[in-house]
Amino acid sequence: MWGDNGPAGNHMIKRATTSSASTATILIATDFDKKWPSTGKTVSYNIEVTNTTCNPDGTGSKLCFLFNNQYPGPTIRANWGDMISVTVKNSLQNNGTSIHWHGIRQLGTTSQDGVNGITECPLAPGDTKTYLFQATQFGTSWYHSHYSAQYGDGLIGQIIIDGPATANYDIDLGAYPVNEWYHNNTAFQLEEIANQNLQNHQGPPIPDTILVNGKNKNSAGAGAYDVQTLTKNKKYRLRLINSSVDSQIRVSLDNHIFTVITSDFVPIKPFTTNWILLAIGQRYDVVFTANQAAGNYWFRAEVAGDCASANSFYGRSIFTYSTVTSATPASTSTTSDSVCQPEGVIVPYVSNMVPNTTFLSQVKDLEVDIDQVQVTTNGQNIAVWGINLTAIDIDWRDPTLEYVLTGNTSYPQTYNLIEIPDEGTWTYWIIQETAGTPAPIPHPIHLHGHDFYVLGNGTGVFDKTADTPNLNFVNPTRRDVTFLPGGGWLVIAFPADNPGAWLMHCHIAWHVSEGLGVQFLESKNTIPLPDANWNKTCTNWANYYNGNPVYLKDDSGL
């Protein structure tokens, strides 16, 4: 049930295939927020951030920032319970960088979360640092720059943490990212255009194509499709990731039904579907059987127009059976859904209850009809975040953890910081898209340091009387990215069981760069403080940035 092929780390690690049904059941039934193995092993990687060019669909070379001169970057692979060590060298000439390990809980290691201005200072040009954290979860994720919109120029890579699964399979095909691509402008230029367009109530620039595993053919036929080879009647695991900056994407494999077994890192009760919608930052692991007539089949990646995304083209790759010659498929697709919501009911395999008495008693005291204030609370543990109001704006030179380290509590208002002083408290968030916003679109909301429980969502303004009774506190969907509906509301909950400084933001790159984010400082008195190497990174950054840098921060910095 673990998958048995391929290397892990920079060397081979023998991974368990199966031991016994009872052992496998115990493993998959483990709540990894409460219990995880410690293998005593460390897998190590070296990553260099380079300034180069790339041409993923044959249209022509453009400026790219890459990990190890690869697009997408190398896959980081480990076993559940391993320590992961990644040494990053910034070889960009005129840009800092900061690498975030998306969805990784970072229990006890908030300083390794990789968010400049919150958990660290950026890595200055020419500087090197090592991130070290434990894989307390298992499944699929990705890593990317969190330095403004920098990841849109190519700084993305994949993470696989091998562990148990809720369905059997024979072969693990590995991570399979999909994302949009722009042929001409850099991400920083696109961000500026998007910001200017927003002031005129216009949408952002439209991407030129969608890449599948870093490849595609363009409309003129140049470029190349990614090709995956299948053996008849084998069961395959495919790890889907949306690593876009501005596109929600649906995917399918012609004539092959997906059995969905995870949502983000969380194992779920399997369900079947022909298509699956991936919000930016979301991951789904699926299993399918190669049980069709031997031939070539399209893997399709289509922009989700119902989620207010747009694209000038589409993504394709080829899945070919081993007994035939790889060729352009003649397969046809099924009709996809047209509603911006998951295709199936997402039920976590490990059942958890969210306490409801605190929410029900306290929500009555909380004003949710925000029109001027970005964040309000009831002074206890329920908060409302009004999307599209006061923008988060951090200072790269003074991350939030620096305030904790020095005991300074004079946090700038633009840090959008909420303190959660008591460890172990359940916290509840009502995220509300404010009425009259110039862009009433769905927002993929991502939380660092935690998975959250999705208690409910809806259109209009959250009504404490009408909507509270309909919230689900019994084994609700649990993940780290979910949609705030366009013109609507979202209610999430999570326990404050991970002391640290954690960002929550819209994962549309232009939006978080424009300020759609908040952070909370959780149990600051018990946060493990960063070490001397952390201080050295900040000193090196200050020396660089206080000198004569080519580019200054002109957005939120995130």
C-alpha cells in the first residue's frame, strides 16, 4: 500500500510494500496530527536558485528562475517520519528568495516555514541556508518561492512523503503538476499589470497555455507533450498538484475513472470521478486502472472558467499503453462539471469532531457585517477576516519572528497580526468576501502550519442566525487549501496546537502580493526561537538590502 518503485532522496531507501492488513490498517487510521513515526533518517537535498531561460512549450525562450536549472524543480522525496534537509543557495544576481514548503505542518519548526517577513528574512544573492524539518504528515505537496510573485517565473518543485494509502495500487507514477504559463512577461511584470487592471475594475492578464508536468505543445504544434507509459491492468497512483499563480484547473484522463484518495495531505474515504477540480495549491492523489483497450489517451487540463479563471489554450499530455507506439490520441472526453466546487464529497478517513459549544456561544457576540475593518475578533477565539480591505504589508528586514525573539510587541498594523495566546484553544474563522468588492471571485485560501476543518461556506453575508445551524462539526472536510466562494463566506476551524507565526492568504499570487493575507501569532511564549544561523541570514539580507539593491519591495512582499 506504500508504492514500491523509485528513489527517495539522493539515494535509495527501501520502502515497505505491505506487511499485513492489520498493520496497514493501523497506519492509515493514524491521525498524523497526534502521532507519527520517527525513522531516525535524514534525507538531504541541495537546491540552487538560478537566473536563466526556459521554453516549456516550444514558443520561445523567456527569462526564468529555476531550481537546479529544472522546470519544474526536482522532486523532494522522503518517508513518513524522516527528517528533510534542504540546502538552498541563492544564485540570483539581483533578487532575494524564500522557499516555502507548502502544507508541511512544521510542528516545532516555524522558523523553517520559508515565508520572508514572517518566519525569516529573505536569502540574499549569493547566500546559502539549510532548512530542516520532520515529515510528520504523508502524501503529496510542493514547494515554491514566497518572495512576492517570484514562483510564477519557475520556482516550483514537488514533495512526496511516502506512507499508507486508502486504496491499493501497483505503481506510483509520482507527482504530476499542472499550471498556467505566460509566454512573454515575467511574474513581476504580470503582477504590476494585474494591480493596474484591478484599479480599473479589470481582470489580470490572461495566461497563454497550461503546462502538464512542465510541458505542452503550443497552438502551432511546437514543443512536446509529457508521455506516461502504462501496463495493461496495472493500478496506478497519480499525485496531482496545481502549482499555478492565477488558474484553477480541472483535469481528467480519457476513458479512465479516478478514485480519489487524498485531499491535500489528508487521506480521505475514496470516491470516483471523471474530472477533478484543483484550486491553486491543492493536491489530490488518485488511483486508476489501465483497463482500457491498448492505445493512446489524452490527459486533459482545462481552465475552470466557472471559478473565474481564464486561459488562451489548454493543457495536454499522453498516457500510452506499453504494447502500442506512442502517438497523438484520438480519445474523447466526458463532460466536466461547471460549478466551482469539488466533484465529490470529501470525507477524511480518520474521523475527528470539532467542538461546537464554544463557537455557538461566542458567534453571537461577533460582528460579521464588516465594511471598514480588515480583521475583527470577539476577544476570545473567533475571528472575521473581511477580504479586500486593509492589505497585509510586511518588512522583509523585520520578520514577525524577530519581534518574538526580541520581545517587541509593537507589531505594525499592516502586518495584519492576530495573537492566539493560549495553546490548545480551538479557533474559528469566518472569512467574508465584502459586499461591493470590485472582484467578486472565488479565492483559494491557504493556511500555513495547520490543516483546517471546513465547517461550511455559502453565498452572501454570513448570517449568525440562519447559517450557524447548518455548519458541520462532525468529521468535516480537512485540508490546507479551500475556496472562499465568490461574493460569499467560508467558516473554518483549527486547534492552536502548533506555536508559531503562521500566514493565511489567498493563493492567487497577484492577490497575496496585493495584500490578501492575515497572520496569527500562536502561543508566542512557547515558540521555539530561531538559532544563530537564522540571525546570520537576516544580517546578510540587511547588508544587501540596505546597500544599493537593484529592486526594492513594491508589494506585500509575500
